[in-house]
Amino acid sequence: MNNAWKLLRDVLLTICCLITLSVGVLVATNWEHVQKIVQTVALIDQKYLWESDAETLADGAVQGMLDSLGDKYTAYIDEEEINAFMEQVSGDVYGIGVYTAEDENGNIVVLSPIPESPAEVAGIEAGDMIRAIDGERTNDMTLEMAVSKMRGRPDTTVDITVERNGAEHTYTVKRFKLGNTVTVAGEILEDHPEIAYLRIGEFSLNTGTEFAETINGLIEKGFQGIILDLRDNGGGEVNSAVEVARVFVPSGPIVHVVSGDGKTDTKSATEAQLQVPMVVLVNGNTASASEILAAALKDSGAATLVGTQTFGKALVQGVYMFSDGTAMKITEAKYLTPKQNDINGVGIYPDVKVELPADAKTDVQLETAIKVLKDKM
């Protein structure tokens, strides 16, 4: 088989990976476009001045198609990134301990460092924009690429350059084993014994159970109202957010998941398990699953939101593997709030807007939440 036919075979196999069982109909109705790809590969093989590589061409074709969609969350994932993802699933993954997201301008933003993690100890803060990893600028990196580069072997270090208030700072951070992180913390406020304060740092598979155990322990101490802190919570496991919402949301929808074909899957609550006055703290780093919870509590009337406008990520991605170990991540659905609001790219506006200045000596957002909650009690 000559090089041209090898290239054609590889490209056609790539196309087959991208389409479903309706391949015959799809190819027939899009033959002109498929033919363009085949013709391009053949001309490269026959006419291109230098050597060409089939794998590079196939990767480039897939990358180009996904990039042309203009969706920053739809991307081609190389084998290194997939391996990092599989390590994360297995729990055997080492990183610096930060929750990150990509903002509307493509900047990789630190939503929050994990408490007591190497990143927090080194000095990395919520709101920092990651500008370089081991000296490599992040301008053209996807979020997955950046996360992959921050991970590595146990007890190794990585240099993280962040931008904060217009200036860049570089921190050398030692990697540690991620996983088994406690995601929920709770206490009765010392100066306000009638108020239970709970914070969810992220949503993992265990968050629902952790939240139930934490709040049950606080119930024994007695409280009349709850402050739930979702600030700097970048999201995570959506089903865990739904579990927490079901504790407080009366009968009705929690979130609507709308797929590309218009079908809607609605997650609902049947009856609130706990009915007490409630305030939820949010900010610009409250994203994804935490926005689902915040919107459900706001739309249902179960809570008042205090803080600043949330991040605005309400999209669902699916990951589809190719036979060569690479993958495609594609946006396939979106979230709507219980009142059918699309918050993607917009975020959720709090009921009571309160900024938290960088040089604030006290947590004015929490102080406002306490005042709002007392007025509700």
C-alpha cells in the first residue's frame, strides 16, 4: 500500500471515529465535504515538497474541525492529557492542589487553592491567572493541557507563574498526592450560636455524604439558620450538587439538562428535608456544579444569595476515545436553572451584591450574610 492510500485509510478511519451508526447516511449527505478531506490528503502526499506524516495530518484534521466550532470547551485531547485524566480517576495523581477554570478570555484562572495544599502554602491565591508552567507560557494551552503539566511524579516540583494585580509572580511548588480531600466543613459560629456555617470547597463523589454527616452533626448542637459558602467552588460532580440541593429545595425542579437535539432531562426534588432560613455566599469563582446548586436554591426561594456575580459555566461535555489513545471532548448539553434561565457566559446575580476588596481586613461578605440571615430568622 503506497503512502497516499495509507494516508487515505488513516483519515477515513478518523472520520469513522467521529460519526455514529448512521455513517452511510451521514457520508452520503456530506460526501462533498468528505471528498474535500480525502482530496487534500492525496494532494499533500503527491505534491507536498517535504515529508508528511499521516498521524500528524489526522490529528490536525480533528483539531481543526473542533477548533472551527468556536467552543473553548470542545477540544482534542492528546494521549498525555488522557493518561493524566485516567490517573485522576484512579486516585493516583499528584498535583499542586488548585481548582482552576478557563475564563471568557481564555485565561486559566485559579478558583481556589486546596486548604493546606502546597499551592496555598507557596502563596498561590484565588483569582490568580496562571501565565506560565515551568517557564512555558499558557497563552495557547487548553485548560486540560495546563492541568496535565501541573501534575507529575511524586515529590517533584513545578514552577508556576501567576499574574496578580497586573504583576507576575513565580512560585516553586512541590507536588503532592491529590484525592481523599474533605470537601465539606461546618461549624456553629462562635459569636452567633444560632447560625450554622457550612463551606463546600468542591463537589466530589463523596460530597453528598459528607454534607449529610456534617449538617446532622450541627443539628445536634442546634441552630436556627444556615450560611452555605460556595465562594471559590469551581464545581465538580454534578450529582453531588443535586444531592445537596434536595436537602433544601421544596418539590420541583433543581436543574434542566438540555441536549443538542432539544431533549430535556430534569433533576427534581420531592420534598425539602430541612426547612430553615438560609443564605448562600457566591463570587466570581463560583462555577459549574456550584452554580447549579446556587441557582436551585435561589429560584426555589430556599435561600438568598449574597456576594458577587458567579462565573457562568453551564455546559456539559462528553469525552469520546479514539483507538490511538487520544480523545475528543465535545460540548453536548447545557444546564438551565429551575426557572429556565440560561446562565452560561452570564452567571447568577446575587440578591444582595457585596464586593470583597483585596485589602479587606474582615470578611464583609460573610458579615453581610449574617445580617441578612438574622433578618430572615
